[in-house]
Amino acid sequence: FFFLMIRRPPRSTQSRSSAASDVYKRQVLRGASSHILDEAERSLHDALCVLVSTVKSKRVTYGGGYSEMTMAKACDDAAKSIKGKQALAIEAFGKALRQLPMIIADNGGFDAAEIVQSLKVEIEKGTPAAGIDMNNGTVGNMKELGIYECLRVKEQALNAASEAAEMILRVDDIIRCAPRRRDRA
């Protein structure tokens, strides 16, 4: 078992007598092994960090795959004006961004290819706040549904993904080097 207790800080308007009745939130996690509990603890910690980041920055973007599809469209548009291998890299990055809404739809048990293609069409039309409505398995308006994501977390994830891709490309250069010559005795 893993036990987590979160204490709500007293409000500044509370009197000292009511501060003694602080509210405690308890989260009890159960799992078959310590590995599962460790993963659950990390997931809960990540969710709390996102919440704290959202409260601190207060800047949000529409959720449901809207930002990923909009960035993918911008990558496609940029790739059309660039020549050579750089255009291929930009197109590949846009394709990778489109995988995130695919994963969202797939995790919900919906036909991911159909929903993401519908979302792509809506984004191309310029429909504001279009995203995946996970309740109905369709494309919906994220503003009306109240689905937002923290902009700071989205920026951090994008930077981390870019850095990881860059590191992989550097490793590929090393892998392609000619092998060392070995002397057999």
C-alpha cells in the first residue's frame, strides 16, 4: 500500500479556532506489486505538479488534441517553404505531433484514424477550439466543453520531445560510423 496525505493550508480569512479543523485529503493506492505502486505514485505526483503549474502560470490552451494538430498544421505549412532535408525533418515532426491525438482517441476506445482525420479537417477549416470530445467520440468545441491544458506543461513537453529527438539523431550519426578493425589472434 501507498498512503498519501495532502493538507489544505488554512485560508487567510480563517480564524485560529477554525484553523485547527484543517481538511486532510487522503489517497490510498493499492497494487499487486511495488512496481505498480511506484508507477501510481509517480503518476499522482505528475498530476499534482501539472495542477500546481497551471495554478501558478494561469495560461492555458485548448485540450483534446487541438494544440498538437494546430502545431502539426504549422509544421506542414513551414515545410512547404523550405527545401531539402530540413523540410523532411519538419514534416516528420508534424507527423509525430499528430500521433498524440491518435493516442488520445485510441485510449478512449474510439476509431482513432477517423476522429483524427475529422479533427484535421476542422483545424484546416479554421474552426476555433476544435478537439476530440472523449464523451461522444467525435470532434467537439473544447471551449464549450471546458477542456483546457496548461500552456507551461505543453511547452515543457514539446521542449523535452525536441531534445530527445535531437539526441537520437546524434546517436544515429555515431552508429553509422565504420566499425573498428579487430585483430584476430
